[in-house]
Amino acid sequence: MPDCKSLRLKPQGGYLIAVFWGSLFWLFMTTNVNAAQDKYPIKPIRFVVPFIPGAGTDITARGLSQKMSELAGQLVVVDNRPGASGVIGLELAAKSAPDGYTIVLVSATQSVNHNLHTHLPFDLLKDFTAVSQITSQPYCLTIHPGINAKTAKEFIELIRAKPNFYTYGSSGTGGLSHLAGSLMASMAKIQWIHVPYKGGAGGINDILGGQISSQFTTIIGTWQHVKAGRMRWLAVSTAKRSQAFPELPTLAEAALPGFDINGWYGILAPAATPKPIVKALHALIAQSLQTPALNTHLLNDGSEPVGSLPETFSAHIKKEVVKYAKLTHEAGMKID
């Protein structure tokens, strides 16, 4: 009969062998995962842009994606998914695999939507990982050149004289350009009609055609039309003048003290994207923004390159959410 001591040693030895081989397996897997992250990217990156082609967001994204592709040695492919003021594209990105191969362009609009929509299919603060703020830019109060107003104050007086006659477009209900129009109505005590589009380009086209009176537009999306005389800028929406077009007064200077709407674009990845990949993405974006061609292009179009760190951009988004919660409440803005 075998002794009890030898019987007890056999299962212990088997256990130790299992632990040994298990440890080797996990060491192998961890090494492979780290190696894959070190080599990132090893395949094309999908860059979701939740607005239509031709909008300011799209133009910025395509310039950035081209430089990222060149520097990474992998294609960064713009995938336009417009609709619902950016909600459709962001939902797609939020539900994508958190592997660094889907990123999404986010605008300040989403910090407004976070407060206005109670049933969004994602949480801006929980379902994404901040990668980097890429630009900061003002909106311009832009009108059809046939309107008899050369300044923001003159335009406000025209609207006040004919309530609900003049119209303003926006990139979508609840978007930042909608908020700007609503805030202007509240501060100037005017009544005008909101016309929402699926992206800013729709309203731009209808200003050109005379179907609507005005819109708070990006500089990048309209400056060629302004230069050609097909549109007219009256003022910028930010508290400070644009560095690219310092001759343009702010709306706060021209007519409405305290008016301040600042647009920005940034990059998010799905939540749980590994930190080493987020770090690599940030480095790629920051390097792209520093290239002379892209940097100059953005500045010439009225955007100021940023390239902030992930943690800095995350804090900025949270601050914007709080700011617009207060602003929309004070403006009495409602989703229509």
C-alpha cells in the first residue's frame, strides 16, 4: 500500500506544473499584446466624422487624416456618418471595438447635446476615452449678401422690426450653431426662425441660394464664399477676435456684451481603449498638427491647432458640459 505522504505530493506536483505552464501562457499572451500595441497601427484606422462631407468638421478631419496616414504608414480613412447633430456617428464609435482602430471626431456640440437630450444612446463622459483636442475656432454670424445689414447691430434691428421673418440655419437641432442662434434671440430679445440641417453645409448651401437668411458658420466652411461676395460675415461668436481674421469684431463687442460661443473639435476613442494606444494616437495627432502644411492650413482657415494631452482634453470636455448646462438653462433653449 502506498503511503499517504506520497499520495499528497502527486497532486501538489501537478498543481505546480499547471501553474508553471499557465504563467508561461499569460506571459506569452501579455508579451504579444504589448508587442501589438508597440507596433500600432498595423492596419487602417477608421476615422468617423458624424457630419456630412464639405462641413467644417469634415474638411478639418480630412486634412488631419492625410497627415496621420503619412506619419503612421497606414491609411486613416474618413467615414462620414451624419445625422441627429452628430449622434449617429458617435453612437457607432461608442459601440466599436476599443482597439484603437476606430476614432471619432467630436465637436463642442456634443457638450451641448449631453445636457439637452435625455435619451442619448451613449454617455459622452463614460462611453469614450478622450484622445486630444485638435482645434479651437469661433463661429461667424453669416448672412446672405442681399440682406441690408453691414453690422451685427443692424441685422438685429432688422430682425426686431420683422418678428419671425428672418431665419437662421444650424448643423442640427441642439447643435452649437443652434445654441448660438437661440442665445442671440434671448440676449437681443428678437424672434427668428430656426431651420435645422444634417450638418453645417446644408445651411451654407441654402444661404447661397437665398432660402435662409443666416447661420452661425465656421470660418473654414464659408470664407471662400465670403471672399467671393456670396456671403457676408458680421461678427465672430467668441469673446476674443479670431487670430486669422482680427478685423472681424466679436458679437459681444458689436451688439451683445457677454456673448461667447467657442467651437472646438477633438478626437475620442471608445471607452476601454488601452492607454498605450491612446498615448500613441495622441502622439500621432500632435505630430500631425505640428507639420507646417496642416498647421498653416488650419490657421489660414480660422482654426487654431491645439493637440492637447488626453487628460487635458478630458477635463476640458467636463468643463464644457457644465458651462453649457448653465447656458442652455439661462437661454431657455428647448429641443424643437
